[in-house]
Amino acid sequence: MGLTDRLRRDVEYIWAKIFNHPFVIQLYDGTLPISKFKYYIIQDYNYLISMMRCFSLIAAKAGPSVSAKALEIALADATTELENYKKLLGKLDLSFNDVVNTEPAPTNLAYMNYLLATCALGTPLEGLVAVLPCFWSYLEIAEKLKDKLAANEVSIYREWCMTYLSSEYKNLVRDLRELIDTLWDGMNYDRYLKLFTRSSKYEYMFWDMAYREEQWPV
């Protein structure tokens, strides 16, 4: 069994909670209040910027093949992902200023700082393991809940969810998993499980943050 399969198996208890979180369920069945989705999208911008920086940090320390893949993902974040993001803002009657002037919520800031610190101070493999739950869990959410989309009457939700069922996205997750499995030498499994578990917990917390529309206390 490869590293990613082992990691996924050992965090099933966390991912099961993600799949059943009310934000996720209501997003896919079309009953999520639009205010919660707008909150999520605004917070997600800051997260996307941090993810782009994470892959740049990984690339700076990795060998040629890993560096090339990391830079490819960073470029996609900086171009295609952000362009699609800006189009989504218009559909939600949000401006780019609404996004950049919003302070990251406490949970979002903690998650971003954790990922950036791991990618800056850890090995390339540690950084890749830390960012993988975000990509992989979105794919599994889409695959598990895709049947709900048929009855979803909110077009913007359907379009957003379908992104994670595209062949391009599936290939991205596959490539990341293969890269991680290739880099692993069979040693230090507990170290990688700790990183993967923490990121998985943060994924759950991010959905919960958005559902509660978390604010700073003062």
C-alpha cells in the first residue's frame, strides 16, 4: 500500500465528518443560504493565495521533477484559478475589493499559517503531504455527493461543484498522489500521518468556519 492510501485510510473518521457537514450537504443539494457561500468564497481567496505560496516554497527546495510539478500547480493557481474566481465574484455581486479588504477569519489564518510553516520549514514531501487533503477531499466530496446535483436548483452551486468532477481536477489529484507515493522511502510514516491528519482536521474546520460565518471576537 502506498503512502497516500495509508494516510487516507487512517483519517477516515475525519473525512466522514467532512462528507456529512451541513455546509457540504446543503451546498450540493442547493439549500445552503447564499450568505454562507459568499462568506466561504471571500475566505477562500486568501487561502488560494497561500496555497500558491506553498507550492512555490516546495518548488524552491525540491529536485527538478517535483519542482516542475509544484510550479505548474502554482501557475494554475495564479492564472486559471484566480481568473475563474474573479468571474465567480461577479455572479455573487461581490467586488474584488470586498475580498482583499476582508481579514482572514481566525480558523482560516491558522490553517494558512500552518501550511506555510510546514512548506517553508519541512521537506518537499512534508509540504506535499500537508496540502494534499485540500485537493483530495474536494474530489471525494464531489464523487460522493454528485447525485444530489440533479435536484440542485442553484446554478452557481452546481457549476462550482462540477469543477471538482472534471477530468482536469481528477488528473491533478492523481498526479499529486503519485508524486507523494514516489517520493516516500517507506520511513517515518507517523510523521506524515501527523501532517495529513492535522490538515484533514483543518479542512473540516474550514467548512465549519464558513457555515458559522466565523468572526473575530473583537
